[in-house]
Amino acid sequence: MKDDTYNGFSNWETWVVNLWLDNDSGLYEHYGDMAHTEVSKDKERAVFKLSLILQAEFVEWMPEWEGVYMELLSGAMTKVNWHQVARHLVERVEEEENHAKSVN
């Protein structure tokens, strides 16, 4: 059985998206603010809602290529586990909030 997990994520594609979210301060702040707003209501709902938003927006931002490059990019995007990316982001936001509370 082939193991496609990568650095704690379900696959390389999911890890790459998460890596970009973690390392792009604008993206992290944008989605972190969404997570912060939603997580105070219900964590599982926040993960679900954020996963749908992430997927929709990342697909919307895809370039409009044709041919083999679009096929490859589309294939990679379908492998991203958006739920896992959203969960990781929500948990990071929770950790940051808990840390801020403990410091104050």
C-alpha cells in the first residue's frame, strides 16, 4: 500500500497549500481573521465553512491556462484536502488566542 502522506498532511498538494497560507502574511491574516470570527461560535462549523471558502477562492484564483498545464494544475488542486487545511488554520488561530490569553 502506497503512503502519500507528506509532513503530517494527507498529501503533498495539501501540504503546499498549507505552507503558502502559513508563510504569506496577507493570506494568513485574511483567513485567520475568518477563522477567529467563526471559531468563537462553533469550531467544527468554522472548519467546514472555512474549507469551502478556501477551496472556492483558490480555484477562482487559478490562472486561465489551456492544455497540459491546466490539466496538471487542475489535477493537483483536486487532491488538496481543504478540510485539513482549514482545520490546521483554525487550530493555529485557537493556539494563538490561548497564548494571548495566558500572557495577559
